[in-house]
Amino acid sequence: MARHEFDSVEFHSTIGSHPPVLRIEPGDTVVTATVDAGGWDARGRQVAAPGNPQTGPFFVTGAEPGDALEVRFDRIWPNRDRAVASTSIAPRVLEPEYLQELSSVTPERVFAEWHVDTKQGTAMLMSPETGLGHLVLPIDPMLGCFGVAPDRGQAISTATSGPYGGNMDYRGFRVGVTVSLPVFVEGALFFVGDGHALQGEGEIAGTGLEISMDVEFSVALRKRAGIRWPRGESREHMFTVGNARPMDQAIQHATTEMVRWLQNDLCMDALGVHTLMGQCVEYDVGNVYDPAYTMVCKISKGLLAGLRRAPA
Amino acid sequence: MARHEFDSVEFHSTIGSHPPVLRIEPGDTVVTATVDAGGWDARGRQVAAPGNPQTGPFFVTGAEPGDALEVRFDRIWPNRDRAVASTSIAPRVLEPEYLQELSSVTPERVFAEWHVDTKQGTAMLMSPETGLGHLVLPIDPMLGCFGVAPDRGQAISTATSGPYGGNMDYRGFRVGVTVSLPVFVEGALFFVGDGHALQGEGEIAGTGLEISMDVEFSVALRKRAGIRWPRGESREHMFTVGNARPMDQAIQHATTEMVRWLQNDLCMDALGVHTLMGQCVEYDVGNVYDPAYTMVCKISKGLLAGLRRAPA
Amino acid sequence: MARHEFDSVEFHSTIGSHPPVLRIEPGDTVVTATVDAGGWDARGRQVAAPGNPQTGPFFVTGAEPGDALEVRFDRIWPNRDRAVASTSIAPRVLEPEYLQELSSVTPERVFAEWHVDTKQGTAMLMSPETGLGHLVLPIDPMLGCFGVAPDRGQAISTATSGPYGGNMDYRGFRVGVTVSLPVFVEGALFFVGDGHALQGEGEIAGTGLEISMDVEFSVALRKRAGIRWPRGESREHMFTVGNARPMDQAIQHATTEMVRWLQNDLCMDALGVHTLMGQCVEYDVGNVYDPAYTMVCKISKGLLAGLRRAPA
Amino acid sequence: MARHEFDSVEFHSTIGSHPPVLRIEPGDTVVTATVDAGGWDARGRQVAAPGNPQTGPFFVTGAEPGDALEVRFDRIWPNRDRAVASTSIAPRVLEPEYLQELSSVTPERVFAEWHVDTKQGTAMLMSPETGLGHLVLPIDPMLGCFGVAPDRGQAISTATSGPYGGNMDYRGFRVGVTVSLPVFVEGALFFVGDGHALQGEGEIAGTGLEISMDVEFSVALRKRAGIRWPRGESREHMFTVGNARPMDQAIQHATTEMVRWLQNDLCMDALGVHTLMGQCVEYDVGNVYDPAYTMVCKISKGLLAGLRRAPA
């Protein structure tokens, strides 16, 4: 149950079987930091090339293919006061016919600057000048991109995502959440980066409020868990994550993984699982911007707890 | 501001330019009932063929193509105690590779029976026997299918949806919500049906708890509104609805309609709209079962109200 | 085996259960004409509203739901010398990111005029001025939109398509081809229109060379055929047609219908069908422009004939 | 203009920046061999792990990011007489509703064995027993998977594809064709593998007739070509390749790349390009099985040659 303070000096723009920066044990906690999507750190220095540079990888002793790596996010909080964000909705999220019309009405692609008050937990729009004025929003810090090394020796761009995690840009990946990732290589090799002080659902502008973060996480291992896609638990929900395009395929992965969870891991009967999910399932949109889109399937933990208490 | 009590004896399985059953004025309220998706009414008699039979159409005096018909749902509540529901998740929402595996583990397609306690506002699973036992859930009544006659003299199956509304199966269409529909024909010709006592997001089993409903709604007219897709307002949100396949196209329609609403109707500047939506937009999944899927784009009304109070 | 000369004066912009304009018997031939997509006839008069106005419907005696209506196209040839065509590729067929760039480089949407020499069988580009000069192309006349009345009393816009046919814009619908359509209503109610002197695959500009046509077709009936999607035969191929969005769904319908044809109608064994299709299937893109896209699955008739001659 | 005989002993299951096995000059020819998708070589020995193992990479002197690597396939011919193939159409190519039905009618997934007569150029089905008997088909050898190292230091599974090439499974990649690939890293790093003696369009069963091949190819370099997706030339056509899911996105990439080719490289005017493609474009389906689907956009070279001869 060691607590490691790790100060990263090297960053990766792919998630793959890179040499580990630190070896940790199940139960350990890591206190570290992430640079922003553009590679800028807490002190405003660009220390990595742009494109969601990752801190890590962390080698988890005992992790083997087929296991699940559980990562609990204990702290995700901005460590500086300046965030940047896109100011244009991505073409792929708008009607194709609208785009030609749009190009005559929107200005050049500019980046917005936001001032983040880490004590108040707010962000204020500083520029450009828009009708929003100095809009102030409560922040809701999250991690856009994290994951474990994929199979076959692949090294995959941090622009996209898959069964191993990656750039999912789901605002539900916030503090207090535990995420399970399928392990594909020895040691799992966990990466983390791309913090957003705030992000709309879908990440439709292609960015959140991009900022460097203080991150603290703890790991555990579930041997031979046999999960196929990321799973997570928040206080209220258990959830599964599908990453693919189109959204129709992402939702198939997320939904099927939830069926497997309830049926194989929680040992519910097939008819009960289908009946329950049909009337009680919830969905979140992760992102509809990255090369793979992200859909999240959720079930209320309170609902499940009720089921177990009540004899049939 | 008349209040019409209308008892329907004829039902339609297409939404189109059928002869109106009642002529009403903007400001009027209609108190009526809908039969369930299978055509069964409050007294358990099958009075229409299955497939989301609709009550209506209601002709709204003064409505012309280009206007928006505003419908406020004042009451949506089950008028009997028996609901039926599917017990299998639709193949199109699961991984194709999983389906062949699935057919050996799931029983035949059976329908579940639920007992609805309209006083308590709960539903209890009566059959089939599953590990859920007699699961009791709070109901959350909604209307799965409603809309106005589409353009070109079309009559479109109540299985699907489009810019005119139709079978959207969005659980956000509940009491207290006001929906705006683009008017395509004189009188608008409003239809309503397909009540669900409860439904999971996505309607992934292909049904909610299908039940007949007491429905009360009031209409208003916004002349030359020029909306292109359904819009709505709940207490917390303004929202737009896109109906299409794949989900990627549905979300394009919903998102673009929200841009138009903020920019053209609320007169916000383009840069402000994109900046705001990028960080604050929310999405709901309507249905991912019907021939056209439904995605909903939402913005918090409180957030917008704050914007207007604060000078830039 | 009557031969009917039918001169249409009324046209429909939906395919639905409209009053028949002519009653014919299986085995009969109809000699008629179609107006172009904009409603203009052989003499250059606009006699119908734009949007693929249809000639028909023709009531085929004895046709009942579950039957297949076989339509053989005996003649499809332009009956005037002027065609019009779009000059811009549709936004939905181009990369979203390219569209904003594009709007600054392409001129306003203009229509090209083509002069069709019906004796030589060629089309010459007359305007606008482009680097193509007076490009001359051999024509290859086809029908973009035809079908039978759909189920449930629907009347569906001639902009789109479905199991009943409709606006499929497949250049393989040319003279000599026999098309089978699933019958949904008594008399089948066959419609025909939207001739193209020539069209690229995918109809990516949204039009072919739009022109009025002389059309001659003969009908036959296959009782209780139980087909689900349009099927066809050319000299070289048997083919099946799927109409849906995205293309991924259209190709599922076409492929599954071919499996059914080979397995249920030609009585091949399942393993043989899958093995054969895996290595010998061909696909054509119908359209990727209309609300429903069209994909065509083909098998060589020579290949199948060879199979039947050779004992296993 | 050297001619290298290269006998590979090491194979890669990712396309990435691996150490080159041979350094060649533009103009050089390489005579080598590929193992089959399962890793079996000409002599029937399994020398690599399954999953489209690649021969290479070949480092091309002078190749830099932004260039195009031109690869002409001079020889692609089976070097043994045994091929294997799947006998079941992939679930993702069939209607979801059909799949549950299907599992009860198709046998277990078995592999077919084919005997390839490399002199006659034919393949004969040897097993399993089906109604096809000992079906004999002419072979049409092609390469399913080849490409150059992608950007960002990625190493991507040979199961999928992208702008760099990869597992495109397009039957048009046959002898005589020249393919241009965008160069992302110094030396380009060209890989080649996954030969099919024959394959249906779409590779809908997930395999062709998988076989090891003798392969001969020659390379050239086009500096600062700025292409974004693979391009190719056969005797009759110039073509562009888009790799993505859904097919709708793959066709957008292919179509846009053809617009760029005609407009930027062949210096045609925008209006001419759109007018010509609208009426003359052709499409092929590469694969609809792999994680990324492949669509091919084609223009007749004879048509373009005609354009250049004729003054406007």
C-alpha cells in the first residue's frame, strides 16, 4: 500500500508497450501530474509535443493478460490557472448541408482562454470577445485520455480509443470513480493524461477546458476478470464503455459489456438482465469527436442493491 | 381557451393528412386518452390494430406550413393497471458476434406483464419468472409517439420518426414538457399515442411498459417560426430532437437545430454559441430501436438565464 | 398478354395506395412515358411538381400481399433532347472537414444542361463552362425511382426508398432487367418515374442527367414468393437491393436477401451458400445521396448455372 | 534499378516503425514472398503468429514525410497449392434479426480447404462437403494487407487499416496495379502480406482463399506529393481508397481524395471535377469485415485521356 510521488519528465503520444517509468503493486497509490493536451505543464512550459501526451506507463506487478486493472481516481484537480479551449463545433457533429453555410458565418478557428480559479472551483472566459462576456462556470475536472497497453504489441495514437481505453473524453471520468481496464500485456502498463477542467458532453468542439492536472490514483487487480471493454463505478452507477464508430457500434459494445457484467459477474439470469436493462438502462455520450466515438451504458447501483435484498 | 373532452373511437397507424377528428384553437386544451402500442384501451379492449395507433388528428386553426405548433403536456397518466413489455434487448443494440451466442442462452421472446398502481405511481413485475422477482419500480409516464402531418402528402408509419415527430420513444416527453413541432400542412394535424408507464433510455428492448393513458395537452402557435426539427422545454432544459439513422446523423440534426435556436431565435453570436455549446451541451439518447434513432441535444435554461442577466 | 398504351396526365410525389390509373393482368405490357425529376415532360412542359413525380399506379390483377411483382423493363429511352444535372457533389459524400474549405472554391450551385442525341445515344455538355468543354458521353438510360405501394397504408415521399422500392437511383435498373418487388397491397400498385439518361454510381451529385423517358414494361406475378427486398436479374447477374442508412445497414439487407434467395428459393445448403458468397459475391453502390442509401448484392448467373450442371 | 531477392525470416503483426529488413532505392525491385494470414509459408510451415503477418519493412532511401511512395505490383502468385477459407458470412454483414435465426441453421464455424493449381490458375473446393461439390474457380491473386509506417510512432494491428494502408482486403490490389501511399516516416517503411488467391467483394466471410505468395514489386518516389489516402492506377482506372467505419465515412475519404487528385494534381477546375464525377464516378467495395471498412472511388483513365485531347 505504498504511496509513490512521481514527477514525470517524459511523455508518450501513443499508448503502447513502452518502458515503464515506475513499478507499483496492487494497492499502491500514485501521486503525479499530467500535462495538458498541448503538452504544457503546471508552470506553463511546453514539455511535450501536442496531442494528449501521457504520463506513464506504470507497470503493475502481477498484472497479466486477461486480468482487469482497477484504477480509482482519488484526485483530479487543475494545477495552474490557465485553460484553453476550441471555439467551434466540429464539422462532423453538424449537418453536412449546414457546413457550407456555416463557413461564411463563423470566424476563423480561434482558441478561447479561460482563467481557472482552483480555490473557488470556477472557470472564467477571458477571450475571445463573444456575447458570453466573462462567463463563469463551475469546473468539473476529468481525465480525457488514459488506458493500458493494447494487445499485439500495438502503439496507438492518443487521439483515439479502443477496448484498452484511450482518448474517450467522457466527462464521467472524474474523481471518486473507479475504472476497470482489460489487461493485455504483463504489468498492464497504465497511462494517464489529457485533463479537462470542464467539458460538454460529446466534446463536440474537440476540446474541453484543456489544462494540466494534479492526479492521484490507486490501483487494484482482479485476476482473470475476462472483461472486454472498460467498466466503471461511480457513487450512483456501474457503467460500461464502448469505443468505436459509428455511435451505433459504440453503443453495441457498451450494452453487450453490461449484459456480460450482470449475467456473468453478478450471476443474474438472462431473462432478468434483459427485462431490467430494457426498462432501467441509462446512456451517456462520451465523445462524438475523436476517431472512435464513446458511448456509456449505466445501471443504477441502488436499483441493483434493492434487487439483492429482495428475495424473489 | 376552450377545454375539449375528446373520446376517440378511430385510430391511425400512419401520421399523415387524415381527416381531422376535432378542430381546436390556439390556447385550447384537449382532454383525451391514448390506447397502448398494441391497440388496447383503458378497459382492456383491443380497439385498434397494433403498432402505435394514434389518437387524432387534431386540426389547429390558423396553423400553416412554416409555423411551429407548441404542445404542452398537462397530463400523461396510465388509465388502467396492466402494462406489457418486451423481455429481450433488440439485436441491433448488441454486438453482432454476441447474437449467435445469445440465441442459445435466451429463452423465446416472451412478454412481461407488469401491474401498475396508478395511485402509488409504481409498477410491479408479475411475469415471467426471473431473478428480478416482483420488482417494483416508480413509474415515469411518457408518450412514445406523437407528431404532425408531414410534407408532400406523406402518410408515414407510426413505427418511425422524422422532422415531423413520430415514434421518438424519448423518455423526456413527460408531463410538464412543451414540445414545438414544425408545421407542414394547414391545421398542423396533431396525433398522439404510444404511452409508456416507464421506459429505459434507448428503448433497447423495443418497448417500454406499454399502457393506455389519460392525456391532456394544450396547444399554441408560433407563426413563421421556421424550425426544422422538434424542440422542447422542460423545467430545466431547452432541447432539440434529431431523428435519423445512424445515431451520428441524429446527433447532427439535434446539434444543428440547437445552434439555429440559439443563434437565430435567441440572437446569440456564432462564436458565443459554439463556445458555450462546446463546454455546456448535454445529450440524451431517445431510442436506438426504431427505424430512425432519436438523439436529444440539451442546454440548461438556468445557464442561459444567467447569460442574459450578466452584461458582457 | 395485352399491350396497353397509357398516356399519363396525373403524377404522384408519394408512393402509396393511390387510386389506380390502369388495371392490367399478369403478362401484360404497358407502353407509357415518365416525366423528369422536376416534372417536365417530353415536350418540355412542366406537368407535375418537382421531386420525382411518378406515373401510375398500375393495379395488377391477382396481386396480393406476400406475392412478388415481376417487372421487366423492355424499353427505357429518352423522349426529348434536353437533360439537366447538378454540378456539385453532395456534402454528405465528402469529408466534413473538407466542406468548409470547399465552399470557398466552388461556385454557386448551378445546373448543367446536356444535349441528348437519342439517335446516336450520346449526351453533350452544353453549359456551364467548365474545363470539360463540350464533353460527349454515351448515354446509359435507367429509372431512378419506381416501386409498389408500401404496407400499413403508408404514402412515402419519392425522395426515399425502402423494401417496396422507391428512389433507389441504381444505374443497374436499365433495359432488359427484370425486377421483383414484394407486394404489400392488393393489386400491388406499381409506380414508375425519375429517368436518367446517365448517372454516376452513388448519384453523388444528387442527380443523373434528368430527362423524360419512353418506358415499356411487362409484369408477371409470383404467388406467395415471400421476398423481403427488391430482387433483380440482368443478363449476367441475379441481384438483391437493400435501402437504408448507413450503407452498412443497406448492405446487410442486400446480403441477407441474397442468402435467402439462394437458400430458400434455389434450395442450396447453408454451408454452400456462405462458402460461395464469401468468395464470389459482388457489390454495387446504388445511391449514397437520398435519405435511404442503396446497396446491391450480386451473384454471377453463369457461376450458378455451372453449379447446377456439375454433380457434387 | 537494383533487383533484390529477399527471403524473409521475421514477420510483423503490426505496421509501424520497426527496424528495416532491407534498404532499397527508388527504382529498385524486390522479389520476395509473403506467408498466409495464419503465418504459414510456401512449404506449409507456420513461421509466424496468425493475423496477417507482414514481410518487411523495406526502407526506401530518400522517402520523407509528405512524399508518396509508389509501389507497382509486378507479380502476385501463389507459391503452394493449399488455401484455406472461412465458410460463414460475418455477422456484421447480415441483418441483426437474421443472426439469431441463423445460428440454428448454420453449422459450427469450419474452414474450407481449397486446392490451388498454380499452372492452370484455378482453385478447387476440397472440403467441407457442401452442395457446391468440388467447385472450381479461376483464381485472381491479390494482396489483402500492405502499407507504410503510420505517423506519431504508431504500430497498428494488421487487422485494420487507415491512411497508411493496412488490411484493406480490396480485390483490386492485383498484379499490374500501382499504389501510392502517403509517407509518414523517413524511409517510408513498406510492409506487405496477406495474399488471397481469390476473394469476394467485401471479404464478407472474413477471409479470401488465404495462401502464401511470391511477390515482386518495384518502388518509386513522388516528392512532396501531399496525398492523404492511398491512390492507385490499374490499366483502366485511377482510384482512391478510404478506410474507416461506417462505409459512409470510408466513401467520404475516397471521394474527397479523388476530388483532390483531379483538382490539385491534374489541375482540373472545381466545377468540371464535380460535374464529371457526378455522372462518371464508379465505386468498389473493398472490405466490410475488418475494424475499418474500405471503399474505393474510381475514374476511367480513357475518359480522362479523352478530356485532355479535346480542346474545350
